Amino acid sequence: MAAFHHHHHHPNTDLVRRVLHRLVIMSSVGALCFSLIYLLTGGCYQSELTDNPESKLPTPGPLLLSRLLTDRNGTVYIDLTVPDAEESSAGSLPLLETNSSSKDWTASRRLPQALIIGVKKGGTRALLEFLRLHPDIRALGAEPHFFDRHYARGLDWYRSMMPKALEGQIVMEKTPRYFVTMETPARVHTMSRDVKLIVVVRDPVTRAISDYTQIISKTPDIPPFERLAFKNRTTGQIDSLWSPLWIGLYAQHLERWLAWFPRAQIHLVSGERLISDPAGELGRVQDFLGLQRIVTDKHFYFNKTKGFPCLKKPEGSSKPHCLGKTKGRMHAAIDPGVLRRLREFYRPHNQRFYQMAGQDFGWQ
């Protein structure tokens, strides 16, 4: 926990940081200049709000004043994100002078301190988008698949993919495939033995159907679910190596991670609760990451049509935002007998998983 907090700041800096965090001044640039006249030296500088995905507003981190931004409504923000070197030389405001070391000021690309490692179709995209509302989280939007597919490119390549972050901000990425690939735990451990790992899990039966539904959308001529799920329909023998079913053997996968990481470094998120109580689930994730609980129920509303929580105001925009159209798809209809057989198959696996996890996810 403590690892993420600032050790060498003045007692004072935290106060200033908190004040700046909330410094969204409803006024003209002139009034802002006036109010900051004792803090800043040099003239004022106004820039258009650029649509740079890397610095979606607002992303305030620790004390870094680099440029003033006005959005369409004339709201003035102090932009605390850091532009790339080439764009920051022109006319940016001077940094506040303090005698703390200069590295507090500069954003840099760092290896992630937290990873969402699984599971596919569990709710990882929703979790990532919800977490990005936190000003101290810098998350990569795409799935880099470094530890499973691109490991040979090396850690420097991986680092170069990361968004820039200030000291005290947590860098993270999500690749749900990590949870189920053999070599991954050891490779992640080699990068960092302290990395925090998050796994979103969901009832393995509904997860498998969701997975199959996604496969159909990409390869329409695939055989029916029943034919792929059973090795032998007559004996009811299940093909546990078929990917949609194999991914749901959570105990087996978690065991591999526990050979490398202590249980306290792995946080399990209930995919079901992420939908029924997003704020509660997010609160626990923020605690696990050692962050203030800034993402709360104020951020969510429930979309009846999609059956999904949506964000009232995503980063920097004033429009509400729901997850993309590939989320919350109608599932393929599966024969109830097949479902019964699958639930029976997973029951002992789920029980073992609840034991390892120290929590009962209540899957039927």
C-alpha cells in the first residue's frame, strides 16, 4: 500500500496538491491569471483542448502545472497531464518552484504496478473503463498481450507502450489472456515481484456462453455449442480442454499464480457484482491499489436497455458513456439439459476455487 504514496514531499505539498486537484475555475483566463498571480511567474498561456487520448482530461496527478486549457463551455482547467517533450517547450507555464527533487515534476513511461490479468468475458473492459475515472490511474486502453504473445520484444518495448505517468500515479494494463497462459506468472514475477494482480471472475457457465457468443460473431459457421462442449454427448462427457470451458477452471489457473505470488497480491473481482453494484466493487479495488476511493456511486447510472451500469461523465467529456456495442450482447440460447450438465461439471471446481479465494461467489 504505502509503496504508492509520496515519501519525500513537504508536509505542505499534499495540501497544495489537494487544492490543485480541485482547481477547476469557472472563469475567464484573465481571472485565473489574477488568482494565481502569487503562485506563478510569467504570462498566461491558453491552448485549445486537444483530443489527445493519452491525456484525456481531467488527469490531475501531483503538483505539475504545465498548461492552461479551456474547454468548450469556457471552463478553465489547469492541465496537469504532461505533454510530450516536443510540444511542451513552446510557451508553457513555468513550474512552481519548490526544493523537492525534479523527478516529482516529470511524467515518464514506467512499467505497470498493477495488471488486470483475467478473465476473458468476465467484465475486464468495464473494470478498466471504470478505473480510468480515477485521477491517479494511468491505464493503457489496448490489450498489449506482452507476457503471453510479445514477450520476446522485451521489457523496454513493453515500457514504451505505457502511458506517461507522474510519481504517485499507478500505471496499469489489462490482458485477460494472462490468467490462463502457462508461462505468464513467472514472466510477470521477473518484471516485478510486487505487482498487484486483479482477476475479474464470473460464473463459468455464463462466461462460456458469452465466450461462444463472441466466437459466433467472428466465425458464423462454427458448430453448435453442444457439439463443442461434449466429447461424447451420449455419456455426457465434457471436453474441458475446449477453450470456453477450460478458461472457467479458475482454481486450476489461480493455483499457477499462487506458486509465484502471495494471495494478498491478487484481488478477485466478482463480474456479477461489478454490474449489480459497480461502486462497491470499485471501492474494494481502489482499496487494494492503495488509492483514495474517488470513483463512487456518483459516477454510475444503470442503463435498463443494456442491463449495464454506464458512466455519467467519462474522462473530460460531458456526455454520458456506455460500453461499446459489442458489450452486453444477447447470448446464444443453450439447451437447459446442457446447462444443467455444465453446472454439475463446474460445481466441484467452483467449490475448490471458493476455498482458495476465501470467498463464495454464489454461482449456481
